[in-house]
Amino acid sequence: MATAPRRGAALLVGLSIVLALVGCGGAPAEPENTAPVVTTPQASLEGEWVVTRTVTASDDPSPTRAVGAVSTRLVLIEQDDCEDVICAGTVSSGVTVENRESTALDQTDGGLGWTYVGVLDCLKAGTTTVQVPDAFEFEQVTTLTVGETAEVDGELAANTLTGTMTLTDTITEDAADFGCTRVPTSTIVEYTVTAVRAAPVAVP
């Protein structure tokens, strides 16, 4: 009859050893930062660009956003001075030089991008008369990579850019209440994008 207590004690000792071993594992290791460090000099993007956008997919009923529609924008890229290989900056885009909107430049390894967020008016069908102001909320995201480059006076500059753009917009609830209608209420338009310098950097 004395063996049962000893067996129970042995089980308790064994369980204590297992718990002690588990507790000695310590805190999990911190995940390592695997993001690549950019050390290669990046081509300069500074200057005026002519950007051509071609619609490749669309559920927007507007003729200007139908598949195959082409539009152009005049874009000014300005980069900040910094000690890093990749520096921030500003993008100003518009149909004319005098009428451009600005947003932040997002420079990446070998490329760049920018995002515009804003509102659009709802127009009366077949006219340019505003039916409801600020009726659509939109987001336009552009991502480009550097193509041709040229080196002048020891500085590498981009001459061409290629990439994509995605435009989404949605009718606000307030606009719908005031009679602004469109089917569908939310749209997505995808573009291919090419850009060339208004005055290409010449190779000496």
C-alpha cells in the first residue's frame, strides 16, 4: 500500500521537471529586419515630365475612362536634398503647367510613386454644369520604374519612366441623397503609364 504515494510523488517530480524545462526557453527572439538597404546611386528624377496614360481596364461608363482612352499630364518632380541614396520630394501634376496639384514623391529603389486623394464634382448629364459639388471621393495611385538613363557631368539622370496607375472613385452618401447617380456607384480604372522628359537629358 506504500507504493501508491511514491508513484504519485514521482509523477509530481516529473511534471515539475517538464515545467522547469519549458520555462527556461526564454522570450522569443526578435524578428530580424530583412528590408534591403539601398546603396546604389539612384537616377535623378528632377525636372519636367510628359506623362501618357492609357486605360487597360475599366468599369467606369465615362468615355474618357473607357478601355483604350489616352490622356496626358504635365508633371514636375522635385527632390529634396539629403545625405541618403533615396530622398523624398514633391510631384506636381496637371493638364497645364498653370493648373497643377501637388503631392508627396515616394522614391523607391530604381523607381518612384505618388498618390492623389481628393473629391470630384457630379456633373449634369451631357453638360459641364455642376449638379453636386464634391460628390465623388477618389484615390489615384501611380507606380513607376526608371527606364533609360543618361550621365551628364558625373550625375545619372532618368530619361524615361514606365509603370501603372489605378484610379478608384465612389459616390458619397450625401451626393446620392442630392440626386447624383451613376452605375456602378464605385469604379476602378487601371492604366499603363509612360513618361518622358519634356527636355530629355542629353548624352555628351
